Amino acid sequence: MLTHRFFDAIIRRGGLEVVFADGSRQRYGDGTGEAVRIRLTDRASERKLLLNPKLAFGEAYMDGRMVLEQGSLKALLTVAVDNMEHLERHGVFRWLTDADRMLRKLNTLNPVGRAHENVKHHYDLSRRLYDLFLDADRQYSCAYHLEPGETLEQAQLDKKIHIAAKLKLDRPGLKVLDIGCGWGGMALYLAEATGAEVLGITLSREQLQLARARTAERGLEDRVRFELVDYRHVEGQFDRIVSVGMFEHVGLPHYDAFFAKMAELLAPDGVALLHSIGSMHRPSATNPWLRKYIFPGGYTPSLSEVLPSVERAGLWSTDIEILRLHYAETLREWHRRFQANRAAAAELYDERFCRMWEFYLIGCELSFERMGQIVFQIQLAKQVDALPITRDYILEWERAERGRRKAPAPAPDKQAAE
């Protein structure tokens, strides 16, 4: 059986038992770790696994055609992740991997119209879905975990504090551009904490609507505004520019344009902070399942793909920090909250959506734990002397701000959709 030969060649670590569509069963791997058993319900699913396993594996789980009979989904995905190198080096799959890598520019081509559609696919889902697993400020990016066991709320506040410290907002009234502002949490924090005047831009109508409502609730309309606009169409000049969790959607062919636009918008003595997911490995392609179902057009670059564009734009990379396991912690807590509120998510969408979302959250958690995914923060400036020549100012501001602010307690888990 070809499917048996496929599993036998690929699964060398962990313990996986497969029940095939004809009722036969086989064990694979070295038996280490949590025991996992899956059942493939039909021959068509087996054939798809042979043709495009990276895509078909997630699809079979979503559709209920690959049934998890023993063990947890995290254990199953751990087996898959730990044997990925064997898949990518095996026969025809090696050529699929190489082809996908060569096509990564085409797959991440995001002109303005396509960028709008890609954002709509993910960020214009029901706002009640995001209520089920994000913190109250709706920070949908890597938190900054300073202490073991701290709440997600505190870690997300610490992330905002850490970024604000690097922006060196040392006087009120500085004009700030927030590229990819999400639901407005970062922009509102910067205005409240530093007296900045902030313009937040997004391509999501759902995010725009809520961000504007939150601004009105806090009485900050005189200092914060949000617009539905692509970064390529922004005009003016800003003292500070921040972008958190948006660069992953820019697309590899557009990096030169992105940093050239940043240089155009940044004041001569200005400072920018870019926070993005990346990879410690050589450039590779986005997982095809993630690209199709979660983040169309998305891409997490290696720094070797980013820094040349920074240099061509004439910008100084004044500080680069790599956050390694912080996002794994964040994703683990998002998944815990999603599971606690799974019934509510199923009411909003359906069981297939819930399986897709679980697969997404756990798969991404493991990518930071075991596959070399990172978060990088690049501080940028136009002038060599725009910032102090030591990092003391960052730590001093953070310590003072943490003494002034504490995060709210987590909201209780929801068991049904509102």
C-alpha cells in the first residue's frame, strides 16, 4: 500500500498508529512521546496525502476525514513537526518543497486590491470570535512574557510598554503612524501613556469600526483617529512610526516599497519600530494549508530578506531584538481560552471551523517551539544620532511605566455566544 510506505518512510520519531480506510492498521516511529492514533475514513484522503501532504493533512483533520482516536491534537502535530525534515527530503516531496520556495514571491504578491481581500478573509471574521480568546485590548500579536505564570493581559500590556520604550516618545504631541493598527489598542495606549497624536490605518472594516468606537468611549477623538487605507496611500510626515503584526501581510515583492514609504513618511529625526514574525532559517515558503485557510498572501521572512530592503531605503537599523519563545506562550494561552469557549465558537460558525482554528493555533505554537519561528523587532531611524547610543533609556522607561500601570484581570471564560 502506497500510503503505508509513505508513513513508514516519513515517521521516524514519536509514536503514531494509523488505521487505514480498509480497516488495516500500522504503527510508525520510535514509540517516544505521547501515543497517537488516527483513522483515515476514505481512500480519497489517503491519495491526497500522497499528492500534497502539507495541505491535505490539515484539510483531512478539518473535514473530519482524519479522526483523532487517541492522544491530543498537539501530540499529533508534534509528530508531524518532528518528522517534517524527513518529508521535505523524501523523493518527490523534496521537489514540491523546492518549487514552493521558488514561487514564494508569486504567492505573496499583494497589490492593493488583493491586500484588501486577504485582510478581509481573516480579520473581518465575527468580532465575537476574537472576544473568545484574545485579551480585552484585543492584542492579536505576540505578547511579551516577563514572568512565568503571568496573565495574558499583563504580557500584552508589557508588549505595548516595551514597544513604546523603543519609540522614545519623550515629549507630548509627537505625531505617530500605526501601520496595521488592528482594533486600536496600541494607538490608544500610546495616546494615553505619552500624549502622542496617533493615526492608525487598517484594511479591515471590522477593525476600523471597533477602533473608532473605542476611541469615542475613551474621549480621545482629539488625539487618535483611524482610517481605512493602504500604507502605500498614506501622505504626510510622522515623528514616529510603529507597525505590529502587519509586516507578515506585506508580501516579499513589496519589501522595497514598504521601507521606501516608511523612509518617506518618517521625519528626519524620527524613529520607527517594526514588530513581525520571522524565521531563523534560510528563506522558505509559507505552509500551503496556512496560506489557503488562515493567512492568504502571508509570509514570515528571514532577516536576510528584510535587511537588504532596509538598507536600500537608506534607513538605520538602530536596534534588533529577537523574541524566541514569547509567541509560543501567547499562542498556548489563546488556544486554552479558545477551548474553554469552544461551544460559543461552534455557535458562531460550526464544528469544521473549530477544528480549523484549533489546528491553526496549535500548529503555530509548535512552529515557535520546534520549527525556528521567531518574532523580530527592528528599530529604525533616518539619522545616526536620532537615538541615544546605549539602550539604557529603554529599560528606564519600561520600569517607570510598569510602576504606573497594571493590566486588568482576565475576563471569565464564555460558554455560549452572546
